[in-house]
Amino acid sequence: MGKLARKVAIIGAGMCKFGRNFPLKRNPDMWVDAWIDAVNRVDNGIEPKDIDACYVGNYSSDLFNHQGHLGPQMANLVGLTPKPAARFEGACASSGVAFRQGILAIASGVHDIVAISGVECMTEVSTTLVTDTLATASDNLFEYPAGATFPGLYAAAASAHFHKYGTTHDDLKRIAIKNHENGKENPYAQMQQSLKEIMASKIKKFESQGRDIPDWKDEMDFLGSSSNPMIASPLRLFDCSLVTDGAACVFLAAEDVAKKYTDTPIWITGSGQGSAALSLHDRGEITGFIAAREAARQAYEMSGLGPKDIQIAEVHDCFTIAELIALEDLGFYEKGKAAEAIKNGETKRDGIRPINTSGGLKSKGHPVGATGAAMAVETFKQMRGIAERNRQVKFDVEKALTHNLGGSGATCVVTIYEK
Amino acid sequence: MPEEKEITVQNYLDYINNKKLMGSKCKKCGTFDVPPRKLCIKCNSTDMEWVEMSGKGKIAAFSCIGVGTSFMVNKGYSMKKPYCFSVIELNEGPMISGQLVGVDETKPDDIKINTPVQVTFLETELQGGEIRVDLGFEPV
Ligand SMILES: [Zn+2]
């Protein structure tokens, strides 16, 4: 594993408000909002003339919006043309891949500053079309005819994990509760509500409709009730991330120039990327993701750090089970041991290693192509100590990690950040 | 009898259409693959042959899906009538995806991993009357 030939830092990062933004905001609108938000977080300011290239992560604008070729389309919005601009695709890891390519382009010496971003507008099409489009990140020839959906594949992984390690749906409920607690504190999140608040608003709705008031004892009870319908057993509605429109943007700079823009750059000290067979069935292993373990291995080796050194992480919780498996794939916990740690509160905001302080994909939202970049935005904020409302962790974050998984685990990008 | 057909996706799908589950066997290291491979990723050999699979295996993973793909929705599946997506480990070693039938999809807790299954071929009538055949499995 080689080192980066020169150091790379984040000098600014931002995002647009995630949510069901279409048609009020389409891809170009959201992308510019994210750009402006990121520019505003570059301490000494930055202008398009300072930037050498524009890398855009996007999964499927072709199917969602009937639009391809987003690289130059976005670059032109802020006057970056005629500089190099390109779109990168790796399913839900699309902007993670763009981010890594930005790092490599700078480390190579070719570029000094790269704007990496991600954008996705998913709500322009019907739910069935969203399901079908997301399913194209799995194998269209051999999984689709069997009825594989995106939730269905993670649900199948959950069934195997439950069987092998005794994991239960209660373990998954705790992940949803935690991530909603965090998302409540994120003004950029799609669902800024704790599960208690969601339950209260449901009860209000039931009352106004004159229906029987449910007597849920607590969040766990609600999450096991018929008000949380089964999408793909054992995963219910609140185990799934959201269908979201959004964009995020990060400015990466070489060591040589970073100090011009800020006195406190966030250094990228580890970057790894892994791959696996597109089909879940073709990997021999269903309870973990080899692409994630490989990406983590590379990132740890490059940074010289190990799982124990990581203080906070944003992990790819497209489904609650995915967060649990990520904690094991990243080596934070032994295989089959993450559930117990979650139960003990270790991954909460006040736990020993907070996970998904942003609210995660579950509550912040999951505009698939923008998700990897948005993870870097949250990490930047937590390391700078500027996370909004009440979600800033109570200790100084010097070492952090992001884990961005594509499809049902066929692409993964892991990044390690240090102050 | 060894088959002379080239190992391609279309030939594999044609076999399924003719209700045969075929895979490849590496003549060098003996590895089975379903769907078949033209190049063995265990030993890098291209000396591969078609073999018919026993069609027997066990459930490795599954999910009863209420929000389905358009293909399944068009077949009449819904939240009220889920279908079961499964990953099956074949006796020959490879895993493959297929719809699991012959189970109560509304009671996923009753479906057990490692349950022995056998292949079945599921027919769907497409618009225009053409019959499409897909891989399915059912408990033995
Ligand atoms: Zn071989």
C-alpha cells in the first residue's frame, strides 16, 4: 500500500438541505446551494479560478432525471468550465469514489485544488421507479428476476446475520432510534425528528381522524408494531433510509496551498477502495462485505492507524443492518459483537465512539450520489467543532473515519481524517 | 454429455428458458460456477465445460418483500401479498438467487435458513403471450 505522494486536506465543505426538494430544487439548484455552503466554510475564501478540476458523484441521473453528463453541467453553474469536469459512478458510493479520485489527482501533483461533490434528485419519479432504479445497482441479469430489491438484499443479509450471530430486530431498532436522535439536531437533515416526536405526531394524526389511539409503550414497541410496516422481512419502514434529493460539496487542496485558505485544514491520511461481485449470491459470504473490509484495510494501512484510534465515524446506514455490519467490517467490533455495543450505548452521541452524528442516511437522508460527500461534510464539522445545534460531540475530534458503501456492498470507499 | 455451446449469458438464460439449470465446471481445478464463467477466477483457466446442476441446495438467506420490483408488482405481488427473494447455496457449492415458492410469505419467521430446497422453473406470461421462465426454488 503506497502513501499519498503529497498530503491532501479538506479546506471547506458544505451541503444543501436534504429532503424532498423536487421540483422546488432540481440537480443544478441543489448543487449550487451545496457549492455556496462549502465556499462559506473556507476561512479565507475561495474562487472558481483557484480550482483545477470538478468531480461530481452521481448514481443515476439518467434514470431519475433523464440527464447524463453531469460533470460539465455542474461545473458551468459556477464558472469552472473549461476546466476538467467529470461524473463518477459507484452506486451509493458515487461521491465517495469522486472524493477518492480528487485525493489521488492532488497527490499525483497534477492538480492543486479539486472540488468534489455529489448530487442526486430521486423524487422526480414514482416509488416503483425508484425501487427499480436502485435495483440496477444489483445484478440486473441474475438478481432482478428473483425479485431482488435494494432493501431486499440487505434484508437477506440481515436474515443470515440473525441466523449466524443471534442478532435480532431489537438490535436494529436501536440504530434507528439513535440516528433519528442525531438527525433531530441537524438543520440540513431530511427528518429532523426523534422517534418519540414521530410517534407523537402519529398519535395526533390518529386523534384528528377519530381512530383508536395506539398504546405504544416506547419507541421499541412502536418500531415493532403494524405502524412500522414490513418492507422486506426482517426490515421495516424505519429500518430503511429515506428517498432524498440533495447535494454536497468538498474542496480538497494540496499541502502546498492549503494554508493559504485556512489555518486549520483537515488532513486526509488514509484512503481505501474495495470491490466485490455485484451479486450478493456471488460472494460466498452474506453476513459482511469484503469490499468494506478491503477499503478499511487500505485506509488503516495508509494512515498507520487502527480501528481503536478512530474517535467518530460516519458509516453507510442505508439500512439499519448496514450500520451494524459496517461496525464489524471496520473492525470497531468483532464479528457478531456490534449489537451488544450498540445496546450499551457505545455508538450514541455521548458514547465512546459516536456513529453517524449527522443522523446518517436514516434521518439526514440518502440522495445516493451525494451521500459520500455529505459524510465528509459532517466529519469536517465535527473535527472543526462547528456541528450545529446540540450534536457536536463533547470531546476534541482528532481522528475520524467515513465508510461509503455502494449497491449491496460491491463498492466501498473508506477515508481517514486527522487534524 | 459435454455441451459444445459457448459459455455466454444468453446461452445460460436459454437453458433456464428450457428449464435446465446449467453451470460451468473448471476442468483444471474442478470449481463449479452458476451462472457459468468463461474464465475460472480460482485458477485463471479458460478450460471450462457446461454441467447440469442437481438443482438441490439449501436456503442461505431470504427476505419476504412487500415493496417489490416492477416485474414482481406486475405479477401481482404487493404489501399484502409479499414474495420471497432467496439466496440458495447449491449442493455443488455456488450460491444463486431465486424466488422461493411453496412457503408462506406472510410468515417469514416460519422460513428457516438451511432448509433443503430444489429448483423449480417459474413461468410468467408476458404481454403478447410470450412465456418467460425464471429460476425458482421450493422446499423439498
Ligand atoms: Zn479453475
